Amino acid sequence: MPNSPSDGARPSGAPRRVKMQRRGPLLVEGPVEVELEDGTTVRSDRFRVALCTCRRSRRFPWCDTSHRARSSGPSDGPPPAGG
């Protein structure tokens, strides 16, 4: 009998894979339960979830790619036209 089930579920005892990214969410193989600071638990049955690490997400703890938004500052884009 093969080690991995045909339904794609993680075999019992197999480690859960977590992928860290320099500027982005934490990717976790699902399904997952996440315990929040206030003690509540949220669950996702997806095969992979993106957990927000920047706290900008409107769907926290799930990432909604808000980390991609840039703040306006002198280094964003070309300098203003002189006058």
C-alpha cells in the first residue's frame, strides 16, 4: 500500500511544510487551524494557505496581498517635475 493517500491528504506523522518568504506571507500546507491572540480559532480546509505576517490584511490572519501596496515616498517612482 502506498505511503500517501489518493485524496492528496498529508500522511499521518508526516511533517507539515511551511514556506517562508522574505517579503510576503507565510505559506502553510493545509488544512490548518490558527489560534489568534484573543484565543479564537479560525480554520481553512484549503490545500495551502497564506498567513499574513505584515498585519495589513483585511482578512487577517489570511493574506490578501496588502503587503504589496507601497507607501508614497520619495523613492517611489520618478522625482516630481521641477517648476
